[in-house]
Amino acid sequence: MTFRNTHQPKSINDLVFKDPNVEQTIRDYAAGKATKHLILHGPIGSGKSSAAKMIVAERCGQPFDELPNITVNGRIDKDRKDWADIERDWDLQRMVNSAGRAYTIIDEVDECSPKLRGQLDALIETDRKGTVIMTTNNLHDLPDWFCDRCAVVRVDLPGISDIEQRVQDILRAEGLPCSPAAVQTLLTNFNGSLRQMIDWVEGYVRHAAPPSVGIVASSGRIIRPSSPKVSINGTSI
């Protein structure tokens, strides 16, 4: 398993948010307290898609990777003619989902054609037993009448202080305990993209002390007595 697959969010608690109000909204959806169709918008790498996946995983009671394919990408799925498959999937989900509600994720919904958006608007207006969670980097490309059907939440890029705990958790899982001060140094010049965060940390782990240093834990990972001095992106750690 790759480093990214190992450390990508597995639960709602693995997500990172800049705004605590946004975090609470995502938790409300994950707990089933909010069911209105949802549009998550904001800059690339702010964690919109991960938040959508964790909501669905929590509601379905299964790891997201073990769920049937319930994600559509408006940019990639250009040949789509209608949403009939989603309606069929919703019928199946209602039979097997203990939450009794169906879910669909549409990433980059702004890339869907105007015709498809019109059909989607009709679907979410008439079928009240499912929730569509949409993501977009370009909210301004969606018409007001479409957004009015949904809860619209802006997800901003987190700051270094917002991701410190998550980075520490990853380093500990790799057998590399790291102090808050060292994490801050490690993240110097980090641009805030959560997509790149794991790659950034992997670079640190990859350049850490060689396997001959330290002791092997039961998990097979190397546990080192202290964080090694390495250079990441020109910064000495």
C-alpha cells in the first residue's frame, strides 16, 4: 500500500478544516442531522472531496473504498446524457443502507452541461429520499437558481496551525514522534493544499534516518529515539 493510501482520511476525525463552523456542518451531515443537498466550494486542495467522502462513509457505516462507486466527476464524465443511473443507485442504496437515505457525490459539478444541471435540479427537487453532495472550485459558474436548492458551504485552505495535529499523527504512525516546533519547521513554505500535505510529509519520512537506525516495532516500522536531522525543500529539520 502506498504512503498516500495508508494516510488518506479514513474517518471524519482525520479531516482538517480552517473554519470550525465548516467542520461542525460536515459533522452534522455525517451524523445525519443535516440532509439538504450540499455544495462544497473553495480553492483546489482544501479538502472538499475528502469531506464529501467521509460524510457518505459515516452515513453508510462502511469505509468509503468499500462502497459501490457513487462518485461522478463532471469534468471526466462528459458523455453522460442523464442521471438515470443515480436514481437506480439510490433505489439500491435505500435497500442496503441502514441510514435509510441514499447519497451521491458529484465532483466538479460546474463542469456538467447546462442540460445536465437542469436535469439534476429536477432530480433533487422531486426525489426527497437522497442527498447529492457536490464540489466545485468555481461557484460563480453555477446559476443562482441551482445553488438555491442546496446548502452552500465554503471550504478554505487550512493554515499550518490547522494541520499540525494531523501531521503529528502521521509521523507517529510512521514511528517518527515529532514535536509541534519540529512540525512547524517541517511545514515551512507549505502552501496549504491538503492534496500535497501527505506528499510533503512523505518526503520528510523518506529522507529520515535509514532503517538500520532505531528499533523495529511490532508493526514492522522503525521507531527512532529522536527525529533525525534532514533537509526538506531546503529547510533543515
